[in-house]
Amino acid sequence: MLVGKNLSKRFGSTVALDGVDISVQPGRISVLIGPSGSGKTTLVRALALLDPPDKGEIGIDEKTYCFPASDRTRFAPPWPMLTVVFQQLFLWPHLTLRDNILLPLGSRRAKNGLLDEMVNLFNMEDFIHRYPNEVSLGQRQRAALARAVILEPSYILLDEITSALDVEQTSIIMKYLLTLRNRGIGLLVVTHLIGFAKRLLSRREGDRIAFLDSGQVLESGDIEMLENPQHQRLRQFLSEFEAVT
């Protein structure tokens, strides 16, 4: 299990995370919602140890990282057990999608047949040899997912990867995320799209959702939380979302 306990992070006088607790179980989806500036991306970066928290504890299966740390440079990174897909995707424009997918492996070779499996899983047969600027955003999203999955991680953190997609492409990405869940991968999905969050959870046993605001998890639970929110700030957030959709 991926667990963050009492995670805190400051940037100068700004409190980005304030005692956050969150968990991601293998083969389950955890959804994180909240307004812009609430600390969602900071939390993703902290869990991935890309920008470690100032205080707290992160557990990734048998490995535990405690903060503050006397010497952060000694931390063995959690990759590839844990990988991240950011909204920006970070695909190299001078490499084909195939080469982008294989790049994180470095000098290692993909397990026999794994690349073909990823191409089939994400339906990339028709564009796998194209460059990022030659395909649609949705196709680039699929390549970024395949790049993360080819490392055979136990956990994938996804930060607003559907924010620029249309309804059809969002549905396609959701289908792939559910496939990854069924393969036993634990997913943390950050989104501001409440409808997408509801469809992604859709009363699947064990999946969870948390509402982050001003660096704090104000409420967490299952999909019922979105239908019957208890915290006043979450009720306000959902009503504002409904007012503009």
C-alpha cells in the first residue's frame, strides 16, 4: 500500500500541505479533488519524492520514508515501483511515441512482449511510430500512460491528465484507467472534473475519494461522499461546480 501520513509542505510563508493523510491500495482507485491551488499537485510530487514533504511519513509497501530527513540525498527513489503521469506529459518531441515509451527503461530491455502488450492495451497500433506533434492530445495521453505502465509499477499517480480532453477522449482514458485497476495497479487520480470522478468510482468496492482544500483533506470516503457531502466547504465546491456545468 502507498500511504502518506501527516504530510506537511511549505513554500516560504505559504502552507501547501498541512497534515495530509492519504492512501492508495493495490488494485484500487483513489481520487483526489479540490479547487485550484489546494495542494493537489504538491501532494503528488511529495508522494513521488520529486519534492519531498517537510514533515510526515510516506510508506510504499515495505519501504518507509520519514521527514524531516537529515540527508535526503540518501533516499533511494521509489521508481519504478511508483510512477507519475503529469498533465504536461513531458514527451520528447524528437522521439517517436514508441521511443518515448521505451526511454525510461534506459539500457534495460522491456520484458519480452511487453511493448506489444502496451500497444494493444492502449490501441496505439496506428500511430505508435509517429512523433508527438503528429498525433492528437488523447493519443499522446495514451503514450504517456503506456510509458508509465511499461515500468511495471505497483502504483501510478495521475495529475489532471484529462483536463484538456474532450468527452470522448476522456471516456477512452477512463476505460484504460479501469483496465489498469483490474491489473492490480493502485491509482491516485487527481482531477477537477466531478463527473469524471463519479464515473471513475461508480460504486466500485474499495475505491476512495478525498477532498483537498488549502492543503488539508477536509473529507474522504467513497462515492457517497459526492452525493451527500458532510463538510460545508465540499458542499460549496460541488454547488459551484454544478453552477458552471
